[in-house]
Amino acid sequence: MIIKIAMLVVFFAVIISVGLYCRKKATSVHNFVLGGRSIGPWMSAFSYGTAYFSAVVFIGYAGQFGWRFGISAVWIGLGNAIIGGLLAWIVLGRRTMVMTRHLGSATMPAFFTKRYDCKRMRTAASAIIFIFLIPYTASLYNGLSRLFSMAFGIDFTICIVVMAALTAIYVIAGGYFASSVNDFIQGIIMLAGIIMVVAAVLNVNGGFTASIDALARVQDLEISTTPGAFASFFGPDPVTLLGVVILTSLGAWGLPQMVQRFYAIQSEKAVLKGTVISTLFALVIAGGSYFLGSFGRLFTDVDYVKANGYDSIVPAMLSGFSDALIGFVIVLVFAASMSTLSALVMTSASTFTLDFLKPGFKGKMNEKSQLLTIRIMILFFIVISAAIAMIQYKNSLIFIAQLMGISWGALAGAFLAPFLYGLYWKRATKTAVWCCFIFSTVFMTLNILVRDMFPPLLRSPINAGAFAMILGLLIVPVVSMFTKAPDKPVVDDAFSCFD
């Protein structure tokens, strides 16, 4: 217990010190929200990766999808690295950095307003972010619950309060720059932790070959009647597996807290370096997490999972390890959760202040007022997400993966296509963007309220979210071709930055 507590105390002391040290760099809205657009490749890449992968992946997704798909769950990690990492940086990185600087937009709603010349988009997009980022933010706390219960035997409420308070301190004090520095530190912890945990899990069953052999002998007739399905190339359910890959990989392209990392990067040269670093980071973290989760059936059984839920699988795998390793894993999960939480609350607070509240004051909010409001909103988002997490945990309303699926589906479904086409295609129209906003948010809301009315394949929030994103990529070009073309001077000005 002393080892575990000591590791946490050191970790907490470091991240708070970083936040307090960076407060002198957060004296303006520009610096607080984007770090002065001066973040280098290493911090940008690690910030992108730590915002991407949280306890939701390590505890929730790795456990649930490793259980359902076996070793084929590793495809999710590979998809995250190649599509969500490498291709996202190649396709979005440079153009996002260049166009957002040219348009003077600090947030995704501001980009939509200036790119499509529609002020109402700013309010609508910020409202969508406000509503649908909260469930995702709440899900981050839940990844810690089982792990802390196993390691410390303490009430989950304490975990929530500690994590919320610490994140609030360093984000409110130091803003984006403090978050980026801490993301780099937390990313190193995550890399080391994943490697150690995977090695320990394989060692329990006699190494990689022996673990695969043992997994091939596992059979769950409720999932598949095929012998060795959990050790096969595509697993027992390739269609659902594809849906998870699409949602968790392509979805990153449309999430405001991810795309905003490209706004703040230092230069085009930094984008190139960041692409390589971010891809390697994702390969280790995502690939390692899903690889770890794929062996969950060797540590638990069906009755245990039915009684305790998918979120209990990874903690059960770790329960027999040494105190030192468990302590390091706890720090790993804390690091993963806090880095993503800081990204989410920064995005929520900045967009809500700059894109929802500020326009309503019609220029009456000065720099000092905006900074104060952003800080207050950060605290508000942290408190409300913590409250939802407590309610969800005590009432067992929904699994982590489903909670995340709802948020990712709505946000990425609404924003991915308008943002992507906005960077590359001059013919995209504001009407098409509105159609994409409305379809995805209504579709995912209905998936929550009347799920039984959906076709069986789309009753899962994960499949529904993937469907919303794919359809959005079709809605924008189709509607654009049948609606009034955008004003040529506005479009030409937006794209002049690439000349």
C-alpha cells in the first residue's frame, strides 16, 4: 500500500507543479486556449495521443472488445494507429494548421462559421460539443473505479474527487501549455506501463505462443460456435469489429478535442515530425491495450463477467500482479484519464465561452472576462461530468464503451465531413453542413431513447456512431451538389492560404 500511495503522490506533485509553473504562459486567451500556437512536434504528438487514448480504452474498450473478439481486437489498435494517427496527421495536420491560422479561428465552431460564412453555425456547433462531450467526459472517471477498488478497497467517489480536483488545478492554472507538458509526461508513463503490463500478462500463461494456444481452446457458444474463434485472424464477429475500427479510428478526425491539437502546432516541419511520433505512440498504446484485453478470457470466466460487467475484466487480469506493478498501472490509468479529461474540458470550456457566450455579449467581453469565464467553465464541466460519473457508477446505467460510443458517434458524425470537406473542397455548402449536424445528433439521440426501434445491427451505439460518420461523408457532397454554391469570394479567401 505504501508503494502504491508513494507512486501516486509523486505523480500528483509533478503535474500540479507543471500547472503552477506554466501559469505565467496563460495570461491571454490565445495563449490559454492554444499555447500561443507554439507547441513543438513531441508535445503535439503526445498531446494528440493522450487525448485519444484514456482509461476508456485501457479499461473499457480493451476489456469489452478483447472479450468479444479475442486476439482480432488488435485490429482496432492497428486501425487507431494507421487511420486515427498516421492518416489523420497526413490528411488534416498541415491543412488544419494553415487554414485555421489564416481564418483566425481558435476552435472548431469558429472554423465552421468563417469557412462557411454562417454565424449561426458557431452557436449550433458549440451546443453540440457542450451536450455530447459531457457523457464522454463522465466515462473517463469510470475507468478508474474497478482498478481502485481492487488496489485500495476505497469508495469510487474518492477517486472521482481526487482526479477532478487535480485536473482542475493544473488546467485552470496553466491552460493548454500546462496540459501539453503534462500530456508529454503522462504519455511516457503510459508507454512504459503498457509494455510492462503486456509482458506480465503473457508471462502468466507461459509466453505469447502458449497464451495464443490457451486462447484457441476457449469457447463461448453465446458468441461463436466455431472452435478457436478467439484466436482467429478476424475473430467471431468481423462486421461488428469493423464498426468498432471505423468509430474509434475515423472518428478521431471529427472530434474537436483531437483536431484542436493541429491548431496549436508550431510549424509545418513540426507536423511532419509529429506524424511519425504520434503514429508510433498509437501503435504501442492502442495496439498494446487491445492486445492485452484479448487475453481477458484466460483470467476470468463468463459468470464473473455477467456478474461484474466488461469493465471488470482488465482489473481482474491485473489483480494477481506485484504491488509495484499494480501501483504503476494505477498511475498509468490516472495519467491516461487526466490527460484526456484535460483535453475535453479545455475544448468544452473554450468553445462554450468563445463561440456560445461571447457572441451573445456582442463584443462586451474583454480579454480578462473571457479568460475568467473559460476558467469558470472548466470547473463547471469537471464538476458536472464528475456528478454524472457518480450517478452512472452507482446505478450501473451503461458500460464505458457504450457511453463513449454515443458521444463519439454524435460528435464525429456531425463534424467529420463538414471539417474534412471544408479543408479540401470549395463546393461544400452551408446547407450540407446543417444537414450533417442535424442528422447525426438526432440519429444518435434516438439511438439512446428508442434503441429497440433500430435495426438489430444499429442498436449498438458503436455501430450507430460508425454509420453516422460514414453517412455524413455522403450527405455533405450529395446535398452540396443540389444546393446553392457558396459565395466565391468567401471560398477563394479561405483557400488562398494554400496558394
